Amino acid sequence: MKTALLILSTIVTAPALAQTAASCSARSAATPPAVVELYTSEGCSSCPPADRWASKLKGRSDVLALAFHVNYWDKLGWPDRFANAATTERQYLLQRESGASHVYTPQVVLNGRDLRSWSGASLPRLPASPITVALTRDGNRVRANVDAAASQRLAGFWAVLEDGHSSRVKSGENAGETLAHDHVVTLYKPVPAWAAGAHEVALDLPAATSASRRVAFIVTEASGAKPLQAAVLGC
């Protein structure tokens, strides 16, 4: 009887183990999602509507939303706990690549291009891509294997995303407000350009500050600005 129970237990638990293992890998689609970059700040009074709009994008497989909190508003009285120099530098990179005269918040960048009228706008996916990205997680290490047959040089970046954050703002333009945040980029790590072809990069995850965390790897043109392909790991 004990032997029969052991065999039955093995039969029941094996599929569950396989499912758990499979949940720790992800692969890009032939048609990449729309990549939406929101540049925002808790110190900016015009940013909360954009934050709420971005939150409505949760759960969409055709959209990858990334909320980059910038730090140049901090000097006006409220330090945004999600802002840092690295995320701010990405916005300045996009400014340089586009030739824009300045940066601003809230700014929405769709598939590498500035999107002024973001409220209610359609969000077309990126064009079909010959580039593939496979993500795998082993403990706190995530690996991205990129395969691209094209001869062009590529670059990319890691983004660790967290949902469900809120902040009670005590000073600055949003004093007295409680702000909700999703898609928060809590870690942004650019990957230098490489020659197209098979390429592997790895990321060691920091301790999570939210129960809802995703890891994305976005392949870009060599400048690091325009996205070409993306994959997201939800485990």
C-alpha cells in the first residue's frame, strides 16, 4: 500500500514541478510588444494622470510598460524614492538620439519615439523581428540569450519592474497626495553594444521590495535608444 501511495504521489507532483520550472523561463514573440517608456516623478504635479494611465496597461501581453522615475525634480522639495541617476540618464540618452531640445515630465516614449498625446492613443506593437530573446532564471541570476542573424550591431538593457507601490507625498508639488505606481523600474542596467549574432548576458537580481516583480530584457539598436525586441520574465 505504501509503495502504491508513493507512486501515486510521484505521478501527481511531477507535472507541478515541471510547471514551476517552466514558469522561470520566457521567450520573445515574433512580433514584439509595444514598448512604452514613461518618464515621471513624484515631485511633478502633472505626472499622476500619466501614472494612472500607465497602470491601466497592466496585464496586456501586447504592451511592455516601463516607468522610469527621474531625479531632477528632487531638488524642489520631495526626493522620489524610485528615482536615480541611471534612470534619468536614459531619458537624456533618448533626448540626444532624437535631437530634442530638452527633457520633460511626464514624457511617454512609444517604440523609441516621443508620444505627446498619450491619453487614449493606440499603442502599435514593434514590427516583426528576426531577433529572439530567451530568458531563464536560476536562483537570483537571470540570463538572456539573444540570437540575431542580421549584421547590425545591437545593444540592450535590463529592467526590473515592480507593481503595486504607493507613496504618501509630504512636500513639493504633490504635497498631501497619495500616489500609486506600477511598472516601476527599480533597476535599470544598460548592456553595451555587441556584434549581432548569438550573445548572452546575465543579471544578478537585488532583493525584492515588492511581491509583484518582473524582469525584462530589451534589445535595442546599437545606440541603446530604439527598442527592437523584448522578453519579460514573471517569476
